[in-house]
Amino acid sequence: MKQLKSITLLSGLFLFFTGCTGFLEPQMKGSTDLQQLISSQQGMFTAVNGMYKPLQPIYRGNMQLILELAGDDGWAWRNAPEADLFISEQDYSNIANVWQQHYLGIGRANVILDNLDNVTDFDSEQRKQDYEGQAKFMRAFYYFNLVRLYGGVPVILHQINQLEDAQVARSSMEDVYLQIEKDLDEAEHLLPAEYAGTAGSETGRPTTHAASALKTLVYLEICNWDKVIESADKIIDKGLLVDYDDNFNGTAENGKQVFFEVQYGGVTAATTTNLSTSFSPQVFSNGSAMILPTDDNLNGQGGGPSSGGGFVQLFDERPGDNRKDVIIQTYGLANFIKPDQPDGTLYYVNKYYNTVDADGLSSWNFPLIRYAEILLAKAEALNEKSYASDGEAFALINKLREKAGLPPLTSVQIPDREKFRNELMNERRIELAFECKRYFDLNRWGIVRQVIQKQLDFMKLKFPENKVITHPITGKPYYLYPIPATEFVNNAKLGEQNPGYK
């Protein structure tokens, strides 16, 4: 972790969080010794809330820049080539920011887990179990992102009391996944099915259903189809599909359509998200159009190779898909990439556009695990195990299509496993667009190289083969980002850099 010689995890300072509405309150005042802070239920309450805080900056733009630009859904017309061109190096700031924020969350989870037994005034055993389950869920969540981005990472499971405690070698990817699975198995049994809504038990915290949902996605990542189905079946009747736009417009937050989401809702930049303005057009107040949807009509023009990639074209054969206008809009504006084209021919990401809150201070939550994704995960697993003509996998994907205003798929159109797989890939791409999912999908399918090369051809560039490993669990080609350079300075035992980096 960055600048460990200052041992920021040793002092109470690391637990002084800015307050926000919802369960991230209350804000601790003054300076409190860490051990004193976590020796009471009230102090542990604050510590647990602080464990979630890194999610806010992580999904306020850092993850979008390294995931959406590395997929084929988004491109940057501005000068943001690292992820877009797959030329990230170990000094790329977004890579370091994402690493540091994830380990900050892990460090906070470890402090909670190491000190639960020191609290003598818990009002119930259930309260203690809830906090333990939340800490294990969050530790698993943070490690799941890290292993998918960087491969094997240091697995730190205890509070950092001195510099040597953080001097840990990288674990193998297999061992990271084993720890994730262990934490989620335990969280699943510790967490309640729902919360009472009182202080410390607010809705929005992970439940046992959230743990099952995250396990479903973990097993999907490593192609353990039987366990995908087993985990999904635990929650397949716990969720609900709502109108597509209600997933993102703040009207149905923490409802049955989502198992876990980033809690925003404050009134300051630290407690809200700026995705509304960062995606919106420049001519809108504070708009920056940070990422635009890929559009083959641009022919690779605009400053980045990914302007071609065809997200816009996905809807050409889906004229009735009601998700299109939620996800992308032209707003009838001039096409500043190709000025010779008529107004209303350049698309922007509309999914998080918020005209209710102040500019750049959107209070809308960001969904991390939606019920729709669980339906798609089970459908994928069923098809990979054994294609069944008009079977359950068809029924699951057709639930989403019906909600989107589309006719159901049948075995007449989709007569075999390969065609169903292709259709499911497209369905995931649309349903989960710009939710930090597409790059992870391409990578786990082992096709990120072939998909991105089509974009790099515009720039006469080659995909960096030397940055691809063979995934030790799935055996598929797998691209890794570099470990941040600062970590090799801070941790002498870290080990080797990922292949292909300077």
C-alpha cells in the first residue's frame, strides 16, 4: 500500500470518514486512537461504515477509465490512451489509485475482523455476526476486483500493526480465489436475509443473498458452471426485474432488482458521484463526455481507436429495445467528431444523466450486482453445461428480453450452443453496458485480444501479446494490468511484475 512507511493504517486517522446520508453516518469527530475506537459497538459501527467508503472513489471514474476504455463499448476522444490503446504501464495513476483504494478497503475489513472479540458492549450476538459477515463480504469483493485486474496479489488477512505486516509476497491467482470463496462461504452464513432499517442495520448493506450473488459471479469468472447454478438457485426467486431506467435513476435503490450497490446520496463531492456530468456532453453544464459509446459510423475517427467497436450498431437489429434510449442518447446535438454529419448523429452515454441533483453531485447509487446479471449468469452456465432447446436458459434470457420489449428467443433462431453463447454475449453487453462489466467479460471469455485488435487496426497497432497470460484456472488467454510501481518500493517481498511491463 502506498507510503506504508508512514503506517497510515496504524492510526485512528484512517477511520475518520466524511459523513453521508444513509448508512455511512455518523461521522466521527476529533482524534481517536484506533484501538480505543474499535473497542465499543459505536466505534465498530463507524469502522464498518468506513469499510465501504473506498467504493465511492473507486466507481466515481477510476474503474470506468480502466474498464470501459479497455472494452469495446466505450472510447475516449480526449487524450486518455492508456487503457484504450492497451499501453498502460506501472506508473499509470489510475492503476495505482484503484490498487490503493481496494487495499484501503481490505485493511479496514481486517481491522474489524481482528477486533470484534475486543468489543464488550455489543447489544446482541447477531450484531457481531452481521459486522463479521459484512467485513468478509467486502474483503472478498475487493480481492475479486484485484485478482481480475492484476492476477495474483498479496493476500493480507490481518490488521497492519507495523511495516513488516504489509511485506507480503504475491499469492497465486488460485490462492486468491480460494480466499475469496472462503470469505463468501462464511459471509453467506453470517449475514441476514434483510436488515431492520435501524442504525447499523440499514438497507443497502450486503445480505446473505448478496453473498450468494457475488459467489455466482466469482464462479462464473472461473467457469465453475455447477457452482454458478448452485449459487444462483439460492437467490433466483429473491430478485425482481424493474423497468430498465429505474435501475439507475435513484427511484428504486436497494430494492429487489439489485443485490449490492455503491451507496452515494450525500451532498458533497466526496459522497456523491460525478458520472452524470463526466459522461454528458460538453455543451451541458459541467459536461466532459469522458467516455463515448463506440460507433462504427465514426470509422475510427475522433482521437481514439475505439470509436469503432459497434455498441451503437447493436440496436440496428433491435428496433424495439427500450434500453437504447436509457443507455445512449444524441440529445439532438451537433456531431463534433464528424461536423459534416447532421445534428443528432453522435451518441453519448445517457445511463447516469441526472437533472435532479446539482451538477457533478449525483446522489444516485451505482449498481454493482444486479438481479439481471444473476439471470444471465445462470443462463450462461446452463448453456455451457449442455445446450437445451427452448430450455431454462432460454426462459432466463427471455425474461430480460420481455422487459426490454423484445420478442422471445426460440430454438428455431438459436439452434445450438454456439449461437446461444453469441446471443448471450450480446444480451450481457447491452443489459450491463457501462456498468464496469464488459472488459471483465471479454477477458474471462478469452477474447479480449481478438475483439480489441479490430479497434487497434485503426491506429495500425498490435495488441500486446506479451501482456497476456494463460489463466491458471480456466486455461484461457487473460490480459493483466501492471502492478503499480510504488508497490515494489513499499513491499520488498512483493515478487515479480506482471509479464510484458517495463
